[in-house]
Amino acid sequence: MSHTVCLIEGDGIGAEITAAVQHIIAAAGVTIDWRPCLAGVTALEKTGSPLPPETIAAIKETGVALKGPLATAIGKGFRSVNVGLRQELQLYANFRPARTIPGVKTRYDNVDLIVIRENTEGLYSGLEHIVVPGVVESLRVITEKCSRRIAIFAFETARKYHRKTVTCVHKANILKLSDGLFLDTVRDVAKSYPDIELNDCIVDAAAMKLVMDPTQFEVLVMENLFGDIISDLASGLVGGLGVTPSGNYGDGYAIFEAVHGTAPDIAGKDMANPTALLLSATMMLKHLGETDAADRIESALLSVLQNPATRTGDLGGKLGTSKFAEAVAEACAVGSSG
Ligand code: NAI
């Protein structure tokens, strides 16, 4: 069966890692009609808009996109395209698994976490204004509607992945109204999931506990900013941003992307590790019903990463992006014939 998927190459290392992933997916025998879409700096240069309406329309038509990283200027310039995409398409749930990769040396060898981040509100609502010169207010919006849908997503995820607990991470001791509403709503949703235990943890304590012993958590759910920070912390427990995938899900659409940025320091040098985007693509393949191919790619990737000689430079190996992709593609093909 063939699938149509929007492809946003992105900026910096985007072209190299998306080419690597396309090559591996084809080697695994999945036919995808890739529909190239523009976003980010490339889109701005070519169309005058960092997020052209054609890109939103194409994703609405296909329902699915694979996205490379996009450059965003700090403190000036256009609004983050990532935030724009999530809000325009109401991709309210950011799903970030952080799982130990055998052979990738980290502090722990048994991490298996799922971080669920609310993706559309909180401080990322982008509502900022200057009260008087020298004083700025940023509004942190929490609604019952968005808290409820992310809580349902978290409990459904726990069921789907056979986890027994969900932990709501919050700061309701200080942010009594906003995080109080978030926590109360998660507690209310939990009543419909008697098979899953709900715990809660204040965000600063959660950060400490994750570093001390990540095995005490299974699924963690939180609002936008806390999710941004805690999910990167979880990445650090399993080898960093270069190996961490993510999926952004809404009711009608889904976008899969690596969590790292455009890596301008290594762009165009055939040095980037495509692992995070590849793992995001396997999440996409599962979303499309291509579970066998996704499993085959994952085991091919794990076998290639097991051997220090066939890793990319960031993981201590010597392979460039294209040679690494070739090694995974070959392992996929071997796996499929065996
Ligand atoms: P970055 O993630 O691009 O780079 C941080 C460090 O990690 C660099 O040393 C880089 O070489 C390395 N790195 C990142 N991905 C790698 C990979 N796949 N393989 C090997 N090494 C890798 O973060 P930075 O420098 O803070 O951001 C650069 C740009 O990316 C900024 O414009 C930022 O806004 C954007 N960005 C975009 C994201 C997205 O589109 N999802 C996420 C994070 C940042």
C-alpha cells in the first residue's frame, strides 16, 4: 500500500537527515509518495512567509507530515513555526518516549519513560505585551478543555503501552489557579481509568527524581513549558537530543519530528545523526499502519548502533550521515529477507 506524506525538509541538517530517512524507509519496502512542503527560513526566502498557507493546506489534506528542524531567531523575527504548526493544526499532544538504546552509553541502562506535553497553550500562547518600558507580561493560559484532552491522551497512552501509572507534573502549590485547574482536571479524567494509578509531583521535585531514579516513573503528563523542559531532561537520560523522537498528535493530523534543532555547526558536512528523525519516522509508520516495517527499521537501527564502529560522530563513531543510513538500510533489507 502506498501512503502520501508531507515532507518538510527544514533548515540546517534537515536536508541530510530527511534524505537518510527516506532512503531507509524505501529500503524497508514501504512506498511513500512524499509531498515536499516549505516551512521555516527556506519558506521565508522563497515565499515571503515562514509558514505558507499551502503547507498547512497540504498537511490538512494528507493528515500526516514528517518534519526536519526549523531555525527560529531568539528574541526577534517571526513567531516560531513549530508553535504555529501545532496551534494551526491543533496538534495538542506532544508524545516523547525516552528509552534506553542498547549500546548507547548513559548513566542508566533501563530508562523507559513517556513524556506527554500539552502543545497548544500555557506560556506558548504567545501572548506577551509591554506594560510600561522595562516591564513585560507573558500570559500563561490554562483551560479546562485543553487540560482534559491532554489528560485523556495520557491515560489512553498508558493503556496502549501497558503502563500502570500516570504522573501529573505541575506547580499547583504556587500557581494555585492555573496549575490547580490542570491538576484537578487530570484527577477528574483519572476517575474514568480505574486500571491506571494517578500520581502527582511538583515539577522541581520531578526534575530531581528523574535524575536520581528515572525508573520510578512511567507516563508523565504536564503543561507546555514544563513538558518542553522535562522532555529534554528525559532525552538526556537516554543519550541526548540526537536519539530522541517525537510525535505531535491532534484529532485529525499528526506531525513527526526529531526534537533537536538545525545544528548549524555541522550542517552540510555529512556529520548529522539521523537516528532521532528515523525513530520519529518509525512512529509515523506505526501511525500509518506499517507496524512490521517500523519494527524492522527499529531493530536494524539498534543492531547498527550496537557496533561502535558503525555509529555517527556524536555517539563516538566514525560514520557520516549517508554511510550510517546505508548501514541501517542494508540491515533492514537483510532483516526483511530473513
Ligand atoms: P541544536 O539541537 O540544533 O544543536 C545543539 C547541539 O547538538 C549542536 O552541537 C549540534 O551539532 C548537535 N546536534 C543536534 N542535532 C544533531 C544530530 N542530529 N546529529 C548530531 N549532532 C546534533 O540546538 P541549537 O543550536 O540550540 O539550535 C539551532 C537552531 O535550531 C535554532 O534556530 C533553534 O531555534 C532551532 N531549533 C529547532 C527545533 C525544531 O525545529 N524542532 C528544536 C530546537 C531548536
